[in-house]
Amino acid sequence: MTESRRSERELTLRTGKISGVETSDKIDCAVLNMSQSGACILVPDGTRVGEFFELVIDCEDAVRACRRVWQDGARIGVVFMGGQEHASHLAE
């Protein structure tokens, strides 16, 4: 398998919450690994996550706008979005 990430991921093992665009419900998650450009997160089995959402990692002040790139069961790969792209997709 060819590596397509823009930057190397580091193991983090942190907890966080996902907020969906269509709903105000928050989903608990675990952040397994993370880089400057994205992360791999783990959600409870059977959880449906939209293509665009916000991720807040516990003990951090930042809210990261995310786009789901892949999902394999409870594991989800995301890319972090920024600037105008963040604002325009979350408004849809």
C-alpha cells in the first residue's frame, strides 16, 4: 500500500468529541494517531459520522474542522481543513 499522507502521524492515544454539521449531538471518540494534516480516530461501533464534522481533543482549546477520508468499521481517517474551506463546508 502506498503512503499518501502529507505528514507523518504520531501515536497520541487521546480522547475527544465529534460534533456533526447536521446535529448538535456530540460523539465521544479516541484519537489514535495524529499529524499536522490529519488523524485516525476511533468511534463507538455502529456510530455514523458525516463527511464533515468538528473534532475537539480533550485538554486542547482548538476546534478542528475535519473531512472523513475513509472509514473501516469504528476507525475513521480524517484530514484537517482550514481557512475558507472550513467555513464553507460547515455552512452547507
